[in-house]
Amino acid sequence: MAKRNKAGQGRKKPGPGLREALRIPGGERVRLSAYAADATPAGPRNKAEGLAATARMGERLAGLQERLYAASTAGDRRRILLVLQGMDTSGKGGTVKHVIGLFNPSGCRIQAFKAPTREELDHPFLWRVTKALPRPGEIGIFDRSHYEDVLIARVRELVPRSRLDRRYDQINDFERSLVDDGVSVVKVFLHISYEQQRRRLLARLDNPDKHWKFNPGDIDERGLWPAYQKAYEIALERCSTADAPWYLVPADRKWYRDWAVSTLLLEQLEALDPRYPPGDFDVEECRRRLLNDG
């Protein structure tokens, strides 16, 4: 990962290099233990600067989102799909709240994937994901995703290993087809440490208002931590492609997580550079009619 940059001043937009700094190289061996979950690669110097930088991005993000949606009314099929994956308490819901909250909600399509229903189990594993994809001009957010079918399915041995191994190629083909159809796929792995997860789970137990977010089964899942880390490593190795790379965002520091995901989306929107479509009417004639209608 790249060295940290000095914090910008004023309204200076984030540098264009965060995607490269956080990208998981395709085809290379991944060891999550090599990445510090409390690191702040290429980020602001501290929490205060990080929160301020994220807030400053809000206006720019909202403006680009509006342009993306406006372009779709003229036939532009481009849209963005943000995929959030990570262990429990890594901050998927928090990212949706604090990052996607910077956008106009009417232009967002948020889907949280839970355990598949009986109907979903009767279809191929990508069926339910395809139904939830963003429409042209929208920003889609997956809280968990089709990757559950190579993560928990691997750890819990829910499907035969031969079928599981085929799914990586199916996922790559699926994401390639999305890109061909105008979808920018931004896949973010929120990397949290074992120790930080314990602290966040204890915080939920200590606060009665957070008990609804706690499940005793989360403790059982912690017992499978090494197996989940291995499953994530394999998914990151096999499914970080040129069309749809994975980005590893250290998630122990919530302020950095929010800044990084906001910056990744900003860079992607700036790369798309959507434009407002021109009007297909006579502006001056419409102005004349309005000025003379009374």
C-alpha cells in the first residue's frame, strides 16, 4: 500500500491514486495478515482531518451523482455497483449510513443480502443478485453479495467443493458482463482485526440500545475466524480482475473507512465524468413564452 499523503487544504479533491493504493493485485497470493487493519494508507493524518475531508466530499459526490442520473435520461446506461464485504462488525452498515448518506437516496438502490430464501435456493446462486442490480444512472450498494456463496458456503461446506470452485469463474464472468453493460463494479473488502471485532461486540453488549444488533451466534462465528480469513484470501486472489478489482480498506478506524470508501466512489465518478444532457427544445422560445404568458 502507498505511503500516506499530507492532508490537503481547502476544497482540494482527493488524489487520483487511492484506487491503486488499495487495489488487490489480480492473480497474486493474498495474505490478510500482511495488511494492518488499523492502517490509514494514503489517508488524512488524523480523525479530525479525516472527518472534515469526508464531509467536504459530500457536495462533489452529490453533484456527480446527479449528473450520472441526468445522463441516464438521455440513454447513458452507466451506473455504479458498490459491493461491501467483511467480517461481522467490519462496518458494512456503517458505511451505508455514513458514506451513502452523502448521496441523494432516490438515486441509490441498497440491498442487504441475508441467508437465501427457499425461492432463492431453487435458482442459480447469481439469480437473486441479478434482480437487485442498479438501473442506469443509479448507484447500487450491496451489503454482502454474491461472494457469500464462496465465503460462508466454503467455511460451512454448504455445497460440494467442485461446485464451489466453479463459482469463482462464474463470478468473474458475471462481473465482466456487468462491466460490458455499463456497470462500474467497486468491490470493497472491509478489513477488521480479530481484536477490534471483540471490542465492537463487547460494546454492543455494554449498550442495551445495541442489543438488537448482537447475535450470540456471532461468538460462534469468531471461532471460525481462520477459516473465514482463508475463504476471503481465496476470493480476493481469484476474483480481483482488471474489470472488477478488489480494494482492501483497513476498517479498524471508522473515520478512515468512511473516507476511503467515499474517495473510491469519488474517483470512480470522476473517471466516468457524466455530463448533463443538452435540452432538445428551443430555450429562447420557451423563455419568450414564459415572459409573455401573463
